[in-house]
Amino acid sequence: MSADESLQEEERLDLSGCDPQRDTARFEQLLEGIRRAAAAELHRRQAALGLWGQFWRWRLPILAGSGLLALAALAFLLTQEPAETPRSLVAEATGVPSAWLYRSASEAEPAPRPAEREQR
């Protein structure tokens, strides 16, 4: 006799004790115990389904992702060469006339005009 034949000849398991219709009072008592044991966990999960519960639950992953993104942006900015921006472009963007820009760029005092010399 092989192992497969011996398994087929064994008697079947009796699962009638698991039948909920056999002893309904005992089955209802079992269900009530399970409900009482699971009530705290079900209440916690229900509270976590709200908007603020979801924010609170995801706070660490969101902060970690934001921090990594900020570090990547900082690394990128630190590795880039600063662009040479002519001062005239900055002046035009801010509305400063180019004559004022020339005077502010030079370190020397501007020479007075001939009319200004006579008044002094």
C-alpha cells in the first residue's frame, strides 16, 4: 500500500462542531466576544479615516519626502555656476534708468557738468 492510498482511506474530519446552526446561543456568545475584543481597534481605525487622521498618519513620510526634495534642490543649486547677469538687465527689470546704473557702478565721483561748475 502506497502513501497516497493510505491518505485516501483515512476517515474524514468531523467539522460538525463548527456549524453555527447547531448551537446558536453559543455561536452568538462567541460573536459577541469577538465584537467586544475588536471594538477598540475598530474605533481607532474609524478615527484614522478622517482628514486630520490621514494627515497625522502620513506626516512622517511627507516630511521625509519634503526633506529629501529640499536636499536635492540644495545640492543642485550648490553645484551650478552662477549665471553672469549684466547689471543693465537687472536695472531694466527693476526700472532703474541706465544713466543711474552707470553712476552707481563707478566708484569715482561723477564730474560736474559745465553749468554746475559755474554755479559753485
